[in-house]
Amino acid sequence: MPPREIASISRSDLQRLKPSDNAYITNVKHISSYNWIDEDTPTIAVPGSPPLWNPPVGAQHVKKDSGLICIDENAMRLSKSSLEPLFRALYTTDPSFDIRPFDVISDRHNVRMLLSFVRPRTEINAGTAFCIKLELVHDTLLMCRHEVAPTEFLAPHEFRGYGHEFEKMYTTSQISGGTGHHRIISYRFCGMEFLIRHETDGFVKSRSEEVDANEGRSDLTGSLCLSARTPEDTCLVAKSKATKLTVLEKGALVPLESTLEIKTRSAWRPLVFDQVAAQIWVSQTPKLVRAHHNRGHFQSPRVEDVKADIDDWERASQESLRALGTLIKKITAVMKGCGGRALLQYDTATDSLVISEVEAVGVLPGDLYSKWGGEKRKREISAISQRNRNNKLEQRIGKEKEKKKKSTFPMSLDLKRYRDMSNMVLDLFRSGNREKKKGTKRQREREDYGITYDKQWARKYLLDPLTAPEPNQETGLGASHVNPLHMARAKRDVGPFDRPRRQRKRISIHTDAIDALDTIGGQYHHGGPYDAALLSRNLDREYSPVAAVEESNLEAMRDICLGMHHAMAPECTCRRRLGKRK
């Protein structure tokens, strides 16, 4: 079922709604964190650690970014549920964590894109099309980032800056095999409780942390399915196969106050704080590195404390932030009336947000939904899944009925007789005239057709074409627009088209047998009724298909078969051929 639009939100709609009174972020808390581990199977390390800011001495030359660039690592490594690592890390850190008080759970990227819609004149990514998966679980809105492609490959001739290579040179990984570090924080905004995940570029050590580093570091490496603290849960997950994600307890807890964001920019157009303020504000990252370069040559960058700048930007942007809060509340209200799952898209043509209802799989594995409501929520999720399965089944049955309706033969010749005729044609397939033909080359070509076919499929098709699969190019059973048996009449070689001609198996079949195969395929292709006049010509004589083949009366068999084809297909070239043979 295609998506059904249920709501459209424009900026003017937000102005008519009552704005929030307070649009400040308060009560910020660090909840959990994790690193992705570069393994064959999806693996994260909790709490992990961001890379340590460790710049080399003096000016450096950095090569440009190239190769595979990760846009959304969570979707790249766990495409079925990119939000799952957030919850696994959360419940590994605190198995008793209560998720129910939260109103919004999202990635930083989604909030930034909504903010760019609210204030298009100031955000650098304003006007860019984006898409967000939405799901409402009880009263919690889940917003899942949705990218067309989670990765991008940069060819040697392409240039997208120096950011990734700069981070590799100026930071030191703290986790063996670790890649991106993701943090989960909570705060209150516009009367709503938010749980936000964001990627952190690095961290700096304070003097006290440098002294106590060895005492405070945790380096456990036990492998878990969910949490080593509860072996019963581990067994349960292993039995239900609820997740393919492996969790390692490894790394060191880094406070939010030590984290930083790294930005590279050409020295000819220096980075202004307002250009990155929204990103830093959503994740409440207190430190910033602005690294300017001249064609890849970087001077020694410094770490800035931008907490005061964030507060100033927040005070100056109250109008836009209140509109952001109003927009999120509007999205939640729409979701409460649409069945719980939808897709939010920014339509660049109408400059509005479009919410469409979709029958999609949930953004989380089934076992995580129970965190909101125990067995009751499990039953609800099971009912939703069953309803989706029933809808898909009904659609499939409807398509099959429609297809069968188009290809069903009329009752002027019952199915038993038709099957008898099919068996007869199959016998001709097996015992075709293999005698050497006499006459000119052109005469031999008219009577000796080269056909490549799949024996198993041919038998299934001839015995009961109503249930036989459609021919298709991939399996070598014919082109997509005509039946392979229909093509035989046109003196064409039919079969796997990617196979060299000299390797095709050639079978000589009597001309009238070819006519029979042709008309069966023609009737199945055209979907028309029988030609009653031609059928009665032999049926009135009580000529059954079996009798026709027993008496070697190939002319009667041909008339029976050709009669099927031509009543509703006058434009077909076969009809002209039939007229000539009369």
C-alpha cells in the first residue's frame, strides 16, 4: 500500500498555533555512551570512549578526504534498527532505566533538520530535502534518521574537505578497533523530556582527570548479548534471537563537560559560531575546535570553551526555538491519530513538512517495546504486526485473484479436456519428428524450429498453465513481453539469452506441434476466450485432444489449439497464418 498523506505542516501553520512559553534546555544529564567496533557482526562497546584530543606539534599538512565516508554509521552497521544501539547501551549502563517519562527520543540530526525548517534564513542546511521515520510508543515519539544512502564514496578527483583526515591526525582512539563514539543525553525543553543521541568527535582531559586517569578507567571486556549483570536476560535473548547486536563492556566514562566538536574550514572563509550553533546546542557540547587551513596546511588549532556562546545564542533565538517546540508537539499530536507509524518528509516543492501513514516495520526490535508497558505492550505490538501481515496477505491474495481472473480459460472447453490436450502436447515435445527433412534449406527452416527450454518448467506450464510462473528474462524462460512458447512460432531461438548460441540445446519438433505450443502460449499471453467456431468444427465430431493425438490427427489438434488464440487477438500474425492454411 502506498503512503497515505495524513498531514501537511507549513511555517504559517506554526504561527497560528500557541507557542511554548519557555524554550530553554535545562536539566542536562549524561545517560550512556558507546563506540562501534569494526567487526564482521554488529558490535558496540559500552561506555566506550571518544578519541582523545592529541594534536601534533606545529603546522601540519593534511590530505583531503577520500574513499568510503560514513554519513550515518548506526544505519550502516545495523540497517534494520538504527535506534537499537541507543537502547542496548542504555540498558547495559542501567538495566532498571525507566524510558516511559520521555516524550521524544531522537538523533541530533533530526532535531537540527526540524530547526532548519523553522528558521530557513539562518541555517546552512535549510532547503535540503530530508526524511524521518516516526513511531509513537504510548506517549513517546521516536524519530529515526532516514538517509537514502548511509555511506558515500569519494573518488580521487572529488573534494569534500579535510574533516575526516584531520580528526585521524589530531586525535587518538581510546578503544581498540573502535570507530564512531555516540553519546546519549537527556534534558528538558519546551515542557518535554528529550533523550538525544549524537556523535562526539573527541574529548580533552582536565588536569584532575590526568592525575586520576588510571584510577578511574574501567577496562572490562566481557562479551554480552544484553548485559552481563543479568545472565537470565542473556539466555532469554539467545533463545528469542531478539537481536544480532553484540555488546562489549569496555571503555571509560568521559564527562559531558570534556567533549568537543571539531570543524575544519578554509582560512579564506573563517567559521562563524552561528553556523554551528544549532548543532552544538542540540547536543550541548561545551567545547569547539575551529581548524582553519590553507589548501590543507593547518596551523596549531586551539580548543575553545563555547558554553557562554551557546547560552547567548539560545537567548537570541527564542522565537525560532519556541516554534521548534510547537512543531514537535504538533507532530506528536498528528501521530496520536494515525496508528503509530508514519514518515515525515520535507517537500521542497511546497516548502512544507508532509506526514504520511505507512505500514512499516517498527523502528525497534520487539523485545524493546516491552520497556514501555510489559506484557500489555507486547500484545499490542504483536497485534499490530499481525494486522500488517494480514493486510499484506490480503493484498497478495487480491493480486493472485486478479491475475487468475485475467488468465482463466472460459468454460467452453473444460479444464480436464484442456489438461488432456496439454499432456498430448507434452508427448509431442518428447517424441518430436527427428527425421532428417528433405527439400531446400528454406523448407527445412519452416519445419525445423530450434527451441531451448527448461524441461521442468515446460512440463509444469503445459500440465497446468494457470498455476505456472510467468516467464522471465533472469531464468532464461523468455522475454518479459512475450511467452517463450509463443516466440517459437516466429522461428526464434528461445532460452537463456546470456548463453552462447552454440551451447543451446536444439530440438526438432513437428510444425503442427509448434502450432500447438504457440497457441497455448498465445492464449495465456493474450488472455482471450476460445474461438467457438473452430472448436465446434472438431468437438462436434466428438474429437477429444487425446483422440486427436492417438489418431495422429495433427490437423484437428492444431485447430483446437489455434481456436483458443484468435477470437480476441485479431491483430496477431498467427491469425493471418491460419487463414492461409485453410
